[in-house]
Amino acid sequence: MHTRTDTGTIDLYGVSGLSEDELDELAAALDRRRHGDIAEGEHIAETLGSLLASRSESTADDEHDPEGPTLSSEWSRLQALRSDTAADLAAVEAAGERLRLGTYGVCAHCVRPIGLDRLRARPTAELCIFCATAAER
């Protein structure tokens, strides 16, 4: 089903075995996730801003305060969440690009279909279940 195009690239469109309705369903799931990631990133940025303001206004030694987390540990936690959200947004954008190119739902390693159930569970999946399992070993 691979065809060579005039530009010399391989056209994998249709190899995924997904119908137009299934592709639309998965595109909508990716879009919802994109919006959720953007909203989460904005919320984290606001929280980091508030925390930064608290750190600059405070002269207290919160590192030795036995009550609750320190400002430093909260900063680290929020930075990790920010990084995770940015990574997920990048994965969603990459999946959207595969949708636009017609390669969505095709394993990046073995070029076999990823499978609808896997894509519903993990719409950003780049590997089929067999290649993903092998990569974890």
C-alpha cells in the first residue's frame, strides 16, 4: 500500500486501516487534549507567578518550617508539572502533524497499523503495542 509520490517521499495514507469517522473521533480527542494541556500550562504559569511573588515578599525561613511543603519544593513540583504538560502538548502536536500527513495510526518503527483501541487509550501513540512492549524491555 506504500506508494512513492512525485516528491520522492513514501505515502502511507490509508495504511493505518482507520476509517474517516475513526480519524475524526481521534482528531477530536487530540483537540480536547491540546486545549486541556494549554489550559493546564496557563494555570501552572499563573501558580508559578504567585509562588514567585510569595518567595520575593517573604523573609521567613520556610526551609525549616515543619508545617507543610516549602516554597522550594512547591516550585520544583510545579516546574515538573510544567515540563510534563509541555511534553504532552508536544506529543499532541506531533500526532496532529501525523494526522495532517496521513501517517497517523501507523507505527513509527514497523509501519504496521497501531490499532484503534490503542489509539483511543493513547491518542499520541507512535508505536504499535508490539513495538512499544519491545521498547520497554
